[in-house]
Amino acid sequence: MVDAVRGSGAVGSNGAGEIFQILRDGHARTKAELATLTGLARSTVSGRVDTLLAAGLLRSAGEAVSTGGRPPARVAFNPSAGVVLAVDLGATHATIAVADLAASILTSNTHPLDIADGPEAVLDAVISEGAALLEQEGIAASHVVGVGIGVPGPVEHSTGRPTNPPIMPGWDRFDVPHYVQRTFDVPVLVDNDVNILALGEQALSWPGVADLIFVKVSTGIGAGIISGGTLQRGAQGSAGDMGHVQVPYSHDSPRPPGDQRDLEAVASGTAIAADLRAQGIDAAGSADVVALVRAGHQAAITATRQAGREVGEVLATVVNMLNPSVIVIGGSVARAGEHLLAGVREVVYRRSIPLATQHLGIVQSQADETAGVLGAAIMVTQQVLSPAAVELRAARA
């Protein structure tokens, strides 16, 4: 799968790395076609294409139709030139996958795992599982070009260190990249799980959409923001932390006017379950809430729809500020069906300006359990196949 959030700006550039960006769409081209696209001399293009072939990033792709004389050779992106280990860590599970350089998932496995076991135990299990998947596919560890990891907490993306993650005891400021690089000496990128889910959701369901917000409503609440085709992390990596935004008061809400709790405290799966327990209903967490809603329990349905309205109160401001084309609602609570979405839509369409909602879609996530690892793979390929990284690899070749 081609990186869905990569910019297209390759035409008119000079280096091998920029020429390579043109070919990442998977279409085979001749050197003459590349010369026309870039405006470079054929001899210059030929030399740089030969360098990319030597680096393994391009492959021969047969011959084009001849217009007289010898048919010209075509070249194409070689996604088999390396693989990425992609990891999606949740509070109680881990999905590990091997992807090629086009971010296509070659194999994956999901299994129970407690994030509270701490970084060493969790990462050791992840590394072991990744090595087993590589062996299963007959891929040498030396073929790995990068590792991408999503974690359920705030991350300083520039360092890959989780920062005060509430459900990850022992992980605060832990140097995840350094620990993983003891086994895989390649770039290791770490991000919040909602960000990689946004990348994966866009690639799977909305590849043509440049402005998308993915909202995860689960034990916590967070958002991944893709604006202008680029994932927005902010200055320190905390962009999209909706869960800690104080919910604006609405006269429609059953909450009292003085309630100053943040969104996570009133609308997460944990909060909904607490509300139901206060009514004498047995609900320990998100899974119980979903089960009750699916069983048609009226109090659970009412609480879930109200949680959607509270999410909508915060999202209405986000819509006015960022003007997305699509808002995707995911996470465990969203699996309860349309009730959460109905609450979100009710408020967002009423409180946002008409121009911002004129063509806005608010939809439920359709992605499966591989969306997170797909996003992690895309995150890595964005870096290891960037023009500068390709130039470096080509120079080494």
C-alpha cells in the first residue's frame, strides 16, 4: 500500500531521492518519462535511476511499447527492498506485524498483553514476537529498515519517550527507541496510538481525504489529526489530546453548571461505566457498556448517547477550527453501534458553523485490528523513504 499521506512534490526536483518519490505510486516508468516529469537531462536521470536500482529501491519492470527501435526499459518501486516491524500496543493487547516498504501488511499477530507490566517486559515480548514473525516469513533480521510503535499514552515524538502516561506505570520517559535498537539497529519511531490509528484509517478507508480527524473513545479519549494530508503532532507531540479538554457547559446536559470535569472524565468508557454503576447497574468498564448497549439496555443506551453529545461539544470547536472533511469515531465504545455517533452528530451539526459542516461526514471506523500496525508502518516508511533518507541509502550503494 502506498503511503497515503505523503506529499506529491517530486516534479522538478534534482536528487535521486526526489526522483524516487515519483515512483512510489507503484507505476512503472521509463527514464525518458522521468526526464520529462523532472525536466532533467536523460543522462542525469539515467545515472540516478541506475543508483536507485543498485540500492535495490527500484526494480526492472519490463519494456514499454516501442515507437521505433529498441523498446525502452521501465523501472518501478521495489517494495521488497526491506521490511518494517509495526507494533500497536493497547492497555491489554499487542498487535505486531511485518510490512513491506509500501506498507502492505505481510503477516500479523494479536495477543493479550498487559501494558502495566512495564516497558522491559512488554518490549521484550514485542521483540520476541517480531523476530518470530520474521522467521516465519523467511525474512532475515538484517532486512528490517525500521520499527514503528504505537502506545496508549502521550509521547514526545522527537525522542520516542512516553510522557506521564496514565495507564502505563513505569513507562514515563523510558527510552523506547534505545531499548529496541539493542536488537534492531534501525530507526525506531514511537507515537500515540491514536495518531497511528488515524494514519491507518485514512489509508484503509479514506485515501483521497486530506483533512481527517480520528477520535478514539475507549478507556481514554484522544484524536489523531490529519490536516492538509499531514499528521499534526504539534510542538511536543501532544496535539489531539481531546480527553483533557474541559467540556463546555450546555443547558441540554444533565451535568450541573459547575461541573468542570474534562471530556475523559465524563464521556470515556470508564466514565460511562461509573455512571451506570451509580444507577445500580453492573458495569466495570467499556466492554460491559458495549455489551449492555448491544443487549438493548435502555440506561446504557441513554448514557452512551449522552457521552456522544459530550464528545460532540468538544468536537464542535475542533470542527470550527480545523474544518475537516471526515470525522471517524473509533475505539471500544464506538463498537456499541450508532448510539455514540448519534450523540456526536446531534451536537456537532448544531453547534458548528454551516460552512464547516456543509460536507462534513461523521462516520464509524470500519478498520479492523490491523489499522494501528498499518499506521505504524506508514509512519516508518514516511521517514526511511523520505528524499533525504533515500539519498543516503543510494550514496551507500
